[in-house]
Amino acid sequence: MRKKLGFLALFLSTVFQYACEKVIDVDLNSAGYQYVVEGTVVNQADSQVVKISRSVAVSDASVFPAVSGATVTVTDDQGGQFAFRERRPGVYSSRRLRGTPGRTYTLNVQVEGNVFTASSRMPAQVAIDSIGVSMTSFFDEEQKTVQLLFSDPPNRANYYRYVLGVNGKKSRNIFAYNDEFTDGRKVNRELFDFDLNLKTGDIAHVEMHCIDAVLYRYWQGLDQNENRGGASTTPANPVTNIKGGALGYFSAHTVQRESVVIP
Amino acid sequence: MGKAGQSYLIDFQIRRAFFFLLLLALLPHLSFSQQRFTISGTVKDASTGETLIGASVRVAESEKGAITNSYGFFSITVPEGQYNLQVSYIGYQTSTRSLNLNKDVRLVVQLNANAFLQEVVVSGRSAKEQIRSPQMSLERLNMENIKDVPVLLGERDVLKTIQLLPGIKAAGEGNSGFYVRGGAADQNLILLDEANVYNASHLLGFFSTFNSDAIKDVAVYKGGMPAQYGGRLASVVDIKMNEGNEKRYTAEGGIGLIASRLKVEGPIVKEKGSFMVSGRRTYADLFLKLSTDTALKNSTLYFYDLNAKANYKLNDKNTIYFSTYLGKDILGLNDAFRMNWGNTTATFRWNHLLSRKMFSNTTLIYSDYNYEIENLDQRSDFRVTSIIRDWNLKQDYQYFANNHTLRFGLNANHHRIQPGKITSSQKSSITSKTVETRSGLELAAYISNEWNVSDAVNLNYGLRLSSFHLLGPGSFNTYSDEGRITRTQNFRKGEVVKSYLNLEPRLAVSYRLNENTSIKTSYTRNTQNLHLLSNSTSALPTDLWIMSSNNVKPEIADQVALGYYRNFNNDNWEFSAEVYYKDMQNQIDYRNAAELRANENVESELLFGLGRAYGIELFLKKRYGNINGWLGYTLSRTERSFTGIDNGNYFPAKQDRTHDISAVGIYNLSKRWTFSGTFVFNTGNAITFPSGKYQVEGQTRFYYTERNGYRMPNYHRLDLAATLEGRPEKKYKSSWTFGFYNAYNRQNAYVVDFRDNPDDPSKTQAVQTALFGIIPSVTWNFKF
């Protein structure tokens, strides 16, 4: 659907053929910095990472200061407690923790007098059945799109996020879906990114995450702010599960990684 | 609807009607004194027999007068005597006839179009009427007279022309959506021959559904709405279709860059009935056929409109009308994806003269809007359908008494909304799903009285009692403030789930300081029970209408306005200034990342808050002469407040534009050449820009603080057009219109995005996208 709408937008802009871009000066107020916490617990690795950084003004260089010296712990609902150590500035990890589907994990971050907490429950894993590439001809050009097939488990709400990368470069697109319209079906999911012009021989890497409902909403909210500055939904900070006033998220999710060579 | 529910409602309605009849009986000043007689009749165009709406009928000797109603009818009662009756209408020669009034008379006044006096575009109301009438905040457009205003791609469009009036703002570049006095786009009541048009746009808003060939008259109420109108907060746009030439058959049409039009009209029985059929089709997709790309070649993108109307005069006292509209947009991508959407309306009306003073109008209206999306891809095929359907019955009376014009009536409107039904094959990855259909009944009773208190003072007071009933069947959830389900109730068919009752007082007063100057004031309350959910600014065909419910309360607006009106230079110039303040309750916004499509819990995604809007509108217009036109200026503010946004502080609504200027000029160089231009300037829309940036998963994302705390760049644009009339001696008339939209190629920002600078990815830049540069157009029009 999203791909179709993407085509529709392109189609209309071609019909009108007058769209024109220009860089402009905008004088933005600068808010004070915010802490940004990015924490994940996954089922595929023994190493889990929590990153802490700061926001900067829009006019500044996109260099985001690492926040060091935090106390980071994750507990699970089975009584497990894992202390995270700062391995690089702002990057905290634990080498003892492997996530288990069905468990709820709670993050606690203490930094510079602030306390940030968040909980996330890791859903059961849903496996990718196969990965392929679909082709659509558009404006005399072959548009190649990475495609996943999997079976959605029936009669329960599932939330998915996909991460797409090509030759090591990550897509900026946020692919977050629920199964509102696909419950219990064999799902064919196309990961469509106009900016990634897939060519024969490219290697596409795909991750499928099973995420919880709150995180789904978070990624949807983040996605809503993308590339729609003036014409669509009013942008806003996505609703995060982190309490205490930090940006970012804490997600316990399953991961499956696959790759495909573009034919 | 269940039998029990129905009888309950009918009973309720009858009691209410009695209440109003009682009120009517108690109204003062309806007594008859000496020997008085009534002059009533119809005003028509002498060449086509079309009735003229809003024509001024005056008794020269007595200051008594009337304005023809929507059916060209008027009625004046004066004492026995010798009178001169003056009938005037913009663009027509004034007709004067003497009457020796010793009995009631019934007239048909035929006016000849004025070939020499070119009058200005917005001027359905006569200059004197503008001063005298208590009605303020009203503009009338006469279609014959707006043909010279330049437009996008040469397609005349009433919804775009009204955007050039003060207080009315375009929803976006080239968009037929509009905002009136701080209201949202869904707060405009758009009526086509009394039928509600739910989606008045084609092609995502670039064109309106109103083919100007088929339209006779447009009245726009920005405030002070008379009591017969209700159901939307911000404005009423009352559009009437042409009735057809009752004297001879004619055909006219036009061929333009993107669309062609044809209209045929003529008598059914000479001077007794007439018909009109008008069609328009765009062919933007014909260019696609030239493409070598097979995907594009097999794509479709067009829309069409079909309007038809017929009327028949059964006898002196009874006339019936039937009008219908059918429009559709069709889009198809290479047999993989199809989408179509459109409105259908039908109106059947019976005008009945109960007496020389009492005019009755009974109307049955059908209105339907639907869309259908089909994905034909084998692995994810699906089909989505959605329908809104209204059946609406109206009974309206007008009673013309001495110094009083009374209007009262009843209205019952049944709505049915099917928000979305998804069907798919077994093999598809998409499941079938149906969001429950909702039904509701809007009942209203109204009464108003326009009272000429004295030569100087005119008063229009009225009351509208509106009720809304959400009806079963279905399961209805109640949500907490956080959007969680707290209760689920099941209702049987016809059971009332929730009712709302609202009293809407309407008051308008004019005070004439002298023949050329008046001041007016008005107070209006409006309520709205149908709400459009849309979190984008362009009009998407899939935008969802919902009804008031146990979670969604009716929207309410109270507006007060004060105006000053002055004509000078023999009524050639007209000036007006109006200030208004509007207070709005139960306004709707959305939670972050709200899902509005096919969501049975869509009401849990809504936030409710307050709105306020205020401003001043200045308007100067030159009515006659080789050079005419107008200048409008609006200074305004419109704000919203929601508990969950910016700590409940008022923030600017996205349609808040501080300054808004529009200028229209028309120059008749010779009998054959006419030049015209429009210029618009407005402060950029209020917009939310980021106040910081941060990194998530290695990507730069933005951080937002104040809602709508920034402005888009200022918008300005000049449009030019020239019309060359064909040589008049030929058997048919033809004309060429050449136009330039955005003549100096201003790059107006449609969207502003923040993204990495491609030359230095560590820096962020703001990039604006402009939709249209300069766009030329040419149209050839003909008439037999």
C-alpha cells in the first residue's frame, strides 16, 4: 500500500511536472539539550547495548555528544539483574544477557542526577519464510524491491519492524507494521525505498524484529515526522516508553537477519 | 431503524413542531390593519427564462422592498394605491412598471441583460440591499460575471474564486479546499441544490466538483447564517444549479488544456418547463498514452462531472424540480492498482404557493459519497469500499407579511456511514475486515423572522433547534482520556445510542445611518455533528467522516460580528469593514501516530479541545466601468487549545495567517478584449519546525517543542488572463481565453523539509518544495 501511494505521489508530481526544490533559511529557536537513550535487548546475541547521547541544535553539526558516567542496569521479570558497563563513551553493554521471548525487561539509567526507566516485553519470534526481490517497471526503469514472506500467527496482535541495508548502508525509511490487516495470513512485505536504487549484484541485508505494541507506536510516530514538513501530519515527538524525560526508546525484541544478492 | 425507535422519534418531532407553531402564533406584529394588497411574482432573465436569485424588488414610493428568494420569488404587501415597482439585478437593466394596486397582483418580471455596463464579479447583491439588509458576512457570486477571473489551467472554479474574498483562505496551493474565519475545511457546509457534498474536490483538491457551466448562483455565508442553515460551524456555501433555458434550445461548451465541457439546455414545454444537462471530462491521462513506458501507457487518471436539472411548472402555484449530480475520479496504475471516488446527489423539490404571501418548499434529497480501492497484485490483493449516504427531507415555509418575512421549517436527515470494508481473496496476505456501519439521524426545526422595524432598522432573529441521534445496531466502545476501552455496549437496530440537543440562536440587526451607510451586528451559534478526520492537509479521497457519539461531542461555535458598510460615488464603489470573534468547543485533533484508516477504535485516537478565532476584514469594490474589481484585506488570528498539547496553552491553528490580501482587477479594453489579473499575498501558515536534532539508530531525527510555533514563507502570486470574444455577427459566439497562473513564477513553499546537506552530511538544511511555477493555459469556449 505504501509503495502504491509512493508511486501515486510520483505519478501525480510527474503529471504536474512543476515541483521544484530550493534550500531556504529558517531561523529556528534552540531548545536546551535532551538526553537520548537507545536501549535494546534481543534474543540473538549475548551482548546487549544501551547508548546514551544528547540532542543538539538543528544548526549545529550532526555530532551528537556521548553521555558518559551513567549507571545502567536491566532487570527481567524472573529476578535477573544485569549491570551494563561503559565500553566506549556513551555506549554501555552487558555480555551476560540474552533476551528470551515472553519476558519483560526493565531498564534503569542514572545519569547526572536524572533517572530514566522503561519496560518492554519481548514478543514471541515469527520467522521469515523466504526473501526475494520484486520488480516493477516505472518510467522505463526497473524498480527493484526487497520482499519478505512470512506467516503471521493468527488470533493475536503482532507488531513488526524491518531494518533494510544495502552494501552496508542503512535505509532511512522506518518499516513498522502491525497485523491489523494481515492477521493469520501469509504475508508478503515489500521494503520499498526510492532512495536506494538497487542494482544487480548489490547485497541487501534485512532484519526482522518482532516488537511490542508501544514500540510499534513509537516507530510509527517517528515515521510520521519524515519528509512531510508542511503538507501533512503535524510533526511531534513520538510517544516513548522511557519515563523521566529522555528521548529515544527501550525495546526488547526478537531479531532475524537475512541477506540477498540482487539478481 | 426499529419500529419503536422510529415512532419515538416521530412523536418527539411532532411535539417539537407544535412548539414551533405555538411560537409562530405568538409572534408580534402579524396583525393586518387597513386595506392592503400583495404584489407577488417571479423575476426572470428575459432571454433564457432562468429565475434570478437575489434580485431587488422595490416599491419606489414606500421604501418597501423585497429580495427574490432561491426560486426567484418575491412578495410585498402595501396599502391600496398607485405605485412604481422597480426591479433590478446586477448586470441587468432595471425595469420599472406602474401599478394601480386595488387587488392582489401576480407578476412575472423579465429583465434584459445589460450589454454595456460591465459589472464586477462579486455582486449578486444590489448596492442598496448591501446597506439595507440585516444579513452580514454574505457574498454572492453570479457565474456569468466571474468568467473573467483568471484561474489555474483555465478551469473556472467557484470554490477557488471565493478564496479571493476576505475571510476565506485557500487550504493550499491550487487547492479547492478553503478555511473560513479560522474554521477547518470540514466546517464548511457545501450544498449543491440543497444536497450535502461530502468531498467537493477532484484530483486531490486541485479542482472542485462544481463545473461552472452548470452553476447559476453561489451564496457564501461567513457568519450570521439564517436559521434554515445548520450542521457546520464555519460557513455555508449554497450553490444552485442552472434550470435551463425555457425559451429555446442552446448548446455551449469549451475545450481547454486539461478538460472539455458541453452543456445543452432548452424548454421541455415552452415557458412551462426546461432542462439542462452539463458534462465535463478531464483528459490529463491522454498524455500518458504518448509514453513509451508500458506501465504509464496503461495508466488512467481522469475525472468527470455530470449535472442535470429539469423543472416543470404544473400550474401557477406548483412547480417541481429535479436535479442531480454525478462525479467521479478514476485512477489506475497499470492494472495493478485502481482507485475511484465520487459524489452522487439527487434533489427532488416541490415549490408550492399556499397563498400570495406563503411560499412552501418541500425537498427530498439523496447524497452519496463513496470510494473504492482495488489492489490487483496476486499476493496481496484487496478491495476497500467506503460509503456515506444521506436521505434528507426538508419542509420550508416563507411567509411574507407586512414588514415581516417569516421563515420556518423542519428537517430530518438520516446518515449512514460505512467507514471501510476490506475484502480479499483467500490467497491474499490481506485479511477481510469490516468496520461497523454507523447510522445517525439529524432532526432540526427552525424559525426566523426578518422584520423591517423602521426605515433605519432591520432585524432578523431566529432559532434553530437541532438534535442528533446516534443509532444502533452495533457495538459501541467508550474510551478513557488515555484512549483505552472502558466499556463496550451493544445496541439493537434503531436503538438510540446517544442523543444531543442544541439550541442555536441567530440574530442580525442593521441600522441605516443614511442612504449610503449602515452598521450591522450579528450573533450566531452553529453546531456540527459530522466530523472529518484527516491528518493531512491535502484533500484525500479516503478521509473519514464520523458522527457525534458517546465519545465525540457535537462541535459548537458562537460567533459575534460587527460591520460598517458604505456605498459612494453613486453606488459605484462599495466599502465594508467587519470584525468578528468566534469561540469554538469540542474541536478535534489526533494522538501521536494516530491510525485513522479502517480502525474500529478510531474515536480512541482523538483529542478534544477549544478554538478561538478573531479578525478584521476590509473590502473595497468598484462595481462599474471599464476598470472594475476589488481589494480585500484580512487581519486575523485563529488558535486551538488541547489538554495534551503544549500544556493546554493556545497555539496557532495551521490555517492561522496573520495578513491576507487579495486584489482582483478587470479591464475591458474594447468590445472584444478583456484583461484581468488577480494578486494574492498571505502570511505563511503556522507550522511546527524542529527545535533540536538527535540520533536514533545512526539516523538524524528531529526534536519538537512548541506546536505550530513557526511560519511557512510568505505566499504571493499574480495570475493574468485575457479573453478575446469572437466577431459578434457569426451564428455562434465563441471566445478564446489565455491565462498565466503564477505569472512571475514565484516559488511558493508547499512543503519545508529538514534533511542532511548532501554536500556536508553533518549539516542540516531546510528545503522547500514548490508545487507550481508559471502555468500557461488556453481555452476555447463556444455557444450556439
